[in-house]
Amino acid sequence: MSKSLTIVARIKAKPGRENALEAELAKLVAPTLVETGCLQYDFHRDLEDPGNFLFFENWATKEQWLAHMESPQLLAYKAAADDLVATFELYQMEKVD
């Protein structure tokens, strides 16, 4: 049996663009939670650095996550976020038993 896929994504806003980036990222949550294979999709904002955001996600399969990466909401986010994001880090992980 294959393990689920855990995604950790860190997005850092450009200075002065923190609130705009948060608004764009927040738009991803509701539609993603109802996608096939989405087991968890948690959105976080750093308490000490309000321009630092993190998604903690769990997907049933990598293929379902890859489909999410081409979803309408993610494509709209990518188009809107060009001038908002300073850095982006993505980690594909699996739980260690």
C-alpha cells in the first residue's frame, strides 16, 4: 500500500505585500479542501514574521496532488501572486513509521 504524500510549502511575501499575499493564499483553502484526494490543507501565518506563510498538506496520492497543482484556483493564484512572492519553498515528504 502506498503512503500518502505530505506537502510543506513556505511562501515569503515581498516587503509591504504581506496582506495582499495572505488574501490570495486564503482563496486556495476552501476549493482545495473539497478536491479529490485532499486529506488535509492547513494554512498558517508566522506569529513573528507576518510575511511568512506555510501550507501543511496531506494528499492520498502524488497524482492527486499533481492534479491540484493544475487546479483553477492554483492557476489563478500563480497569475495573481507574481509581484507578491519573494521566495517559495516546497517539500514533498512522507511520514516515517
